[in-house]
Amino acid sequence: MTLGQRIKEEQEKRQWTQDYLAETLNVFRQAISKWEVENAYPDIDRLVQISNLFDITLDSLIKGDDSLKKSIVITKNAKAQTNVWEFMRSTGWMMVIAIIYLVTKMIIAVFS
């Protein structure tokens, strides 16, 4: 059973509408719909909320959905790459400014 099927099953078992589930999870109703038809997946924090709300373990919620497991790993790797890029980008400008400053100081020292 996929995650989308599991969410839909648990929701129907409790006779909850997509609107009610969306309001409870603080998401748009369209997000619930996308999860159910597997056009998107909830993030890990939202998965924890869903498992708590349905009173089931996180493992039982996602077990059997291999595409979700791959998505979680890919998302984790993408965030790590983004963090490295952000660090390089922010420190890169500082390095450029420092190099320009040092070169300027050397030129002034040579011609003074």
C-alpha cells in the first residue's frame, strides 16, 4: 500500500474530509489531494504529524512505499547540497573582498 492510499484509507476510516485533514495539518486541501494521488509527498515533519494524528507509527505509515523512501533520501541530499552552496556563496564574496583589499594595500605600499 502506498502512502497516498494509506492516508486516504485512514482518513475515510475516521470519516474525515480533505478539508478537515488539511486544516488540522495546516496545509491546503490541494496538498492532501496531491498526497492521495501521489503527485507530491509530505515532508518528514508533516509525516510525523500525520502518523500522530492517525495514531499509527511512522513506519507503518510509509512502509511499502519505496518511491517515498527514495524521495526522502533525495530531499535530504538536495538540502545538504543547498547548504554547502549557500555557505560557499556567502563566504565566497567575503574572500573576494578580502583579496581585493589585500591587493589594493600591496599596490599602495609598492607605489608609496
